Amino acid sequence: MSGQRAIVSGATGALGTALVRELVRRGAEVLVLVHPNSPRRANLPVHPGVRLLDCGMEDFSRLENSSAPYDVFYHLAWAGTSGAGRNDMYLQNANVRYALDAVGMAKRFGCRRFVGAGSQAEYGRVSGKLTADTPQRPEMGYGYAKLCAGEMTRDYAHALGISHVWIRILSLYGPKDGPQSMVMSTIRKLAAGEIPEFTPAEQRWDYLYSGDAAEAFADLADRGRDGGIYVLGSGTARPLREYIEEIRDVVRPGAALGIGKLSYAKNQVMYLCADTGDIFRDTGWMPKTPFPEGIRAILADQ
């Protein structure tokens, strides 16, 4: 499916731009749904195989297809992914409705598969590797909504005769990521000669490069199990301090770091690691980009 005709929503961030590029590399024609007022639309690649359609998520319920049928719908769009919006229950509830609208749109556009972007926030705080069967105990509106969207879009897709894959993403980084992320803000502050401040950075984290994640999404669209839930990360957890030091070593070697200057947030997740065995078994996918190499790719893109 990834090499045919695809629709991508929420394509202006790190994962979305990488996914569009990966689909084009595989020979796909890609219809990108982009908000008319998005300040990040310039992030999207310019390519003969990429067509932009101006629309917001609120438009999904009314859009009709005027061309040949599409094969797969990748739904990445989501509002309130950071800050206070993550616990805005009304906003997050609207995201669930828009996800269902995306399934309905997929049906009208002829798609045979729906691939949705979930989140580690669906689990809450856990200590072991995350699998599809790990108990889900979300602790904020964002996690509640992602969990609900995954369940409801699967049932709705199946009722419409569409196969469904849900991918719970851990921590991604890469070119075009939002400026508020740990990786991007650290790069920015180091490049500006500032001393970035952090918590004690003892949490063990699992970071995955966006290009590797895009390959996983495309592979799962092709070979993922219908109804399958997959946890997407590198499969390795390391202390956050190590990631921070590696960013420093690439951006400004020898620079001072304010590790321990900040307190942990309430309900801080201290361990994140994906069990990627299901993805490997079903598709053969494995991550391949070392963290420092991904940081250098971000610098080259700026």
C-alpha cells in the first residue's frame, strides 16, 4: 500500500514530513491534508507526487474524493499535543471525534487501510517495556483521548470494511520537530551560547529518529496485522543525561549543562522503552539511526 496512493493528515511535524518523504521514495502519490493557516506548511516537501489539500480536521466530515481511489489513510493530526492543551478535556474530546471523521473520510476516498498515531501517554507510568498488552492507565486528557481514539477508530473502520493499525509512539526527534521539545530546545540554546537547564535527567528514555519512525509507519501500512497495536521506539532505554550530553557533544562540545537545575514535573514518567518485537516479526523493521547522527541531521536541516 505504501507505494500506491496515500493520504496523510498532520504532516508538517517531524514524523509527518519524514513520512511524506518516505512514501514518495517508495513511489507513492501522496495527498497531504494541511490547515490553510498552518505556519509550518513550508516544512512539506515540494515534489510532483505530493499534492496539498487545504483543510482542517473540522473539514474531514465533509470532504469528498474527486479523483481515483486512495489506498491508505495515515492519521497523524492532533490538537493540544503540548502544554495546557494536553489536559484540556474538551479539546481532547474533539480530537476523538475528528479521528472518527478521518475514518469516514478514508472510506469515502476509497482507502483499504487506516493507520493511526497513538501515544505512550495511553499507558501512564510504567516500569517495564511497553507492549500492546501492557495495561493502559493514562493520567491526562491527551492519553485518555488517544486511547479512546485507537479503540473507536478500529471498531468504526472495521464496520466500514477498512483494516486498521494503531501505532503508539514513544519519543521521536528529527528535522521539523516542534521548538518546545527537549531535543530542539536544547539544540537551540546550545547554539545560542546559553546554558540549558534540566531536571536531574535520571529518567531512562527511548528516543527514535523520525526517519526510522516513518519507515516503520510505511512498513506497518503494508504488512501490519489488521487490528494490530504496535509500540514504536528504538527498543533501548538510556538515561536522559546521556542524550543531553550527546546533543552537547554534537552542537557545542565542552559546553556547560544545567542538569539538576529543575525539578521533576508532577507524575513524571521515569521509564520509557518500547518492545518492538511485534513490528520486527510482522515487517522486519529495525531502527538504524544512531542518536548523534540524528542530531547532525537536524543541524543540517536548519
